[in-house]
Amino acid sequence: MNKHFGVSWGIAVIAILGVLVWQALSIVELYHFQNERFITKVNHRITRTVNELNLFAVQKSTAVSVVRSVPCLTLAKGEKIERCRLQRDDDLADAEYRATYDIRDTTLWTLEKFYSLLRQGRRRGDKSFPIVINLLDSLGNRIDSLSCGYIPPWLKMKAEPVRLGFLEKHVLEVECMFPVHQFWGRSKNSFILIFVFTVLLIVCVMILMYKINQERKHIIGQHLFLDTVMHNLQSPLDYMSFTQDVLGKKYGNMMEIEDQQALEGIREKQSDMGHAITRLLTLSDIFYRIQIYPCPLCLKEMLEKLCALNFVKIPLGKQVDVNISCEMDNPEISVDPVYLPIVFENLIGNAIKYSGKSVKIDIRCQGKGKWIEIRVKDNGIGIPSRSLKRIFEIYYRDPSMRDDHSRKGFGIGLSFVHSVVKAHHGKITVHSIINVGTEFIIILPRKQWKRK
């Protein structure tokens, strides 16, 4: 799949996911804010309602007075008087309201009356108000309880307990439900935005998967096409080779000069077709992942064989000098014996093609622990800086080279080199200066991972 296409889609999906996560976090934050705000309001409302109910249910001939100098409370029930000492941090007004609970009329002070007063403070639009009210004694035992409506466990909220009285020391506990409809009203736009982006994300992922599947089918089709073409070309090429050998052995001495030249022309065309098939094989390997089969190979011997330059056609008038320096105690490494030589054939061939009449190629090998560093340096025309980042892309050629018919190419060789190095778990980099030369640096592990 096209690299830029994949990056663009990746950025789009990440951006949508980012907005989705941002909106989700915003809703969670809004929920907690509304939750805390609601609990604060409920605590104030419960305290106010308890105070109202205490004043409403006060018995006749009773009184509560506060002695601020001590401080203490005096509760008078008829002729009976009781005093309660207060803590210094107690609010005297709140303590007076609290003390009225001890002189209440129990027929008037009920949980039903408390719930009725609590509902009066609600908005008119709030038709339902599920609640659980428990009245506990000083030991935590339940004295009375009231439950109205169902509260889902995940929406249950517990208000702050309210202390009642100084003599009886009762505690009022209230559990209520967070108003989801209010939260929905305030965060409806965020939910809609999340829904839209979720749908958009699903659509993007579906389109992306469709595009990837189409690209995969396209690549498989290319691979099958190349396999078919190579098979159809190889069969007649084998027959031509066989016929050529028969003609050469049986009638070679009997042929005239013109016939021998024609036979030599057949050999040249056969060689050209062989190179064409090799290029198609290379292209097929690039489209379809390269699989290496490593075995021990002497790096120095391999490079010395390449110095014969029998794999490349050197133009007339060019002088090629290849120098090899192998600074390694043990030049044996584990590589694919078929693919790795092609890597250096490509690099050496490019160095010859893109250089002047006097070509100098330096190949230097150096051991670095578990890794091998191989540098291939030439004195060619160099690679423009604009192309350095793209030279390993398949079919890519520098624009200045496309119209140069003396240096023909397909933009396949370096892409194949990069694929082979990557298949060996290695790394390849390039440095180049215009009209000075180019240097490729290949780093390979001494031993390859075993194939499973």
C-alpha cells in the first residue's frame, strides 16, 4: 500500500480517536462536577429541611436557650430542665436548631413529613424523586426508615449524615439518585458530538479496511502477473538456449562468418532476456515479501568474486578499479548466499553506471561486535539531496536521470537492496555529495534469527 496513503489514513484515525477521547474525558469531568454540585445542594437542602421540621414539631411548653458565656444549651420541658455543654467549635445557631429535635412532638416529626418538606423544595419539573431515608440511634441501629422509588446502584448517592439532638443523639442518613435527565440536558451536545465522531471513526475504519483489501488484491494480482510472465518467458528462453547449444556444437565450424555473427546475436538477445527475467524476479520479490535462507558465507571471498565484474557490462572507455579492505578476524557471516551478492552487484553496477570514465570503488568491511559494517564508496556524480530520502522507494528515479538515455534504469535496484538488507534484520544508509561521490553503509548481524 502506498506509504503516504497509509500515513494520511493513520493520522485521520488518530485525530478522530483523539477528539473522541477528549469528548469522553470532558463528559466524565462534567459528570463529576455535576455530581459534586448536586451532592452539595442536597446536603444544604437536607439540613434546611431538618431545621424546618424541628421548628414545626416543637412541643408546646418547651424551650431551648443558649448560654454563650459557658457555652451550653438549656432544654426546658415543662418543669424539667436539662443542660448540654457544647464544644468550642460548635456553631451556636446550628446547635440551637439541633437541640429542638430533643423537644419535638414525635407525632409531627416523621420521615414522611420530612420527605414531604424535602420535595417541596424541588423544581416543579422534577416529577420523581427516588430516595431512601434511615433514622439511626447513637449505636447505629435503625429506628425508622422510608424508601420511595428505585435507585440503580450506579446512580446511588449518599448525602452527608445529619446529627439530631444532644440527648437522643440520633443520625439521619439519606440516599438519593443523581438526576440523569439534568446531566443529559447539560451535556447533550457533547454526547451528540461523540456519537457523530464514533460513526465517522467506524466509517473511516471501514473505508480504510476496504482500501487495504483492494490494495492487497492489487499486489497479489501483480505478483501472479509477474509469475505468469516469467514462466511464459522462461520456457522459450530455455528452448532458445538448447537450440543455440545444438547449433553451436553441431554446425559451429561449418558456419560462415555472417551466420556465426547471427548466432552471437542470438546469444546477446538471450542474455538480455535473462537480465529482463532477473529484473522481473527482483520486482516480484519486492512486491511479495523477501524470505531469506541464511547459511555461513565468507564475506571476503564473496566480494573478491564480485571484483571480476562479470555481472555487469562495462561501457567502452571506462576504467573500473575496485578495492576491497576486510578488517575482520573472522569474515564468515550468516546470510542468504543468493540475495546478498545481488545487493553488492546492484551497488557496484550503479557506481559504474553513474560515474565518469575513471571509476573508483572502495569496499570496506569492519567487525563491530555482533554486527558487520560494510561501506561501498564511489567517485560518481552523486545523488541530489532531494532524492536521498526516496531512493529506496520502488520505481523512484531522480528527475534529472529520467531523460538521460545513456543511464537507463527502472527504479527497482535500490528498492530491492533495501528489502534484502531489511530481510537480514540489517540497516542501510546513504551519504552523497554532488560531483564527489556516494557512500552506502550496510550494517548486518553476524548471525540471523532462525526461521520457524
